[in-house]
Amino acid sequence: MKSDWNARFARAEYLYGKEANTFVKEIVPVIKPEGRLLAIAEGEGRNAFFVAEDALQAGRKIEIDLWDYSDVALQKVDARKGLLPIYTKEVDLTNVSWPTSLYDYAMCVYGHFSKEMQRQVFQGIRQSLKPGGYLFGEVYSEAQLPYRSGGPRNIDYLYDPALFLEIFKEDHVQHLFMGEVERAEGDLHQGRCHVIQFAIKIVK
């Protein structure tokens, strides 16, 4: 799988474009990320760049740890980031030691894994967040399967909103939306699609 992603990211153009995801652009001015942020499965970094630039323009201090499985994608991030406080790390999420209460914010945009891995990853994210920390992001729902606008073609890699309600049942789910949206993100995310959006404040 790593070689497949490396081959995709080796193209000169950006797979999902350079613009941040629409929901990220909507939620970031509301929750105002600062401190330490973890961005998982962040590929070429389009959302991390937006978060970093927004924070710096507003005078908020931020450091972003950007994790991805593709070293090729991470090289593209490093080549583009300039002086932005983004620190890349090649991480296999099937074999990672999650920190405890380290991050103020965490972001997952279209990080798709098997059902078993989804649970492990989001439990790990919750563990890594400080009390009062925020998780936000957008993923494809199981209802995306009949669409042809992007995402995995295997329902095991799509999301059920019940996962978020279960893992974060003790937390403050400030925003949980499932429904149709329009997306235009590079070649791979184009058109009407079915997503889950989430913004969750950790209470632990």
C-alpha cells in the first residue's frame, strides 16, 4: 500500500489540490487552533498549511506534527513549508505508539482505514489529546459507496457516525454532520459526495 501511495504522490501536481478542505476552512476560524496540533494521514499537507497560516496571521502560536505513511508526500510538504512550523514524520498508523495528553488539537481529513483500524486510530487520537483539546475533520460515510466522486470503493474503509458517538461518548460533540456536500479537491475528490464532519472537545 505504501508503494501505491508513493506512486500517486510522485506526480508533479497535487493529488487533492493545494486548497484546504472546505470544512477545515469553515471550522478553523471558529475553534482557532493553537499550541500543538497533530495532523494524521495528511498527505501533501494542504490542510496543515491552512491551519498554520491562519494561526500565524491571527498571532496564535502553533506547532503542527504532520504524520503520513508516504515519504514522497512528506518530501513535498518539506519542500513547500518554508518557515511554517510544520514537522513531518513518516508514521504507519497500524504500528504507532500514541502519546498521552500531548496535543491541544488533532485533525483527520479523509484518513480512511479498515473498521478495526478506525477504532484504534480514533482511540489513539483521543488518548493523545489533552483535556479540553479538540478533534476536527471530515471523512467519507458508508453512504458514499454508490457515488463516483472519490474515496475508497470498499465499505469497510468508510465511516459510520456511530463510531464517533461511541469513542467520544464522554466528550462534548460540538458538531457531527452526515450528509451530501460538493467537493472540488484535485483530481480525486470531485463532485457531490456523502461525508461525516466532526468537531469534538475532549473531556477527560
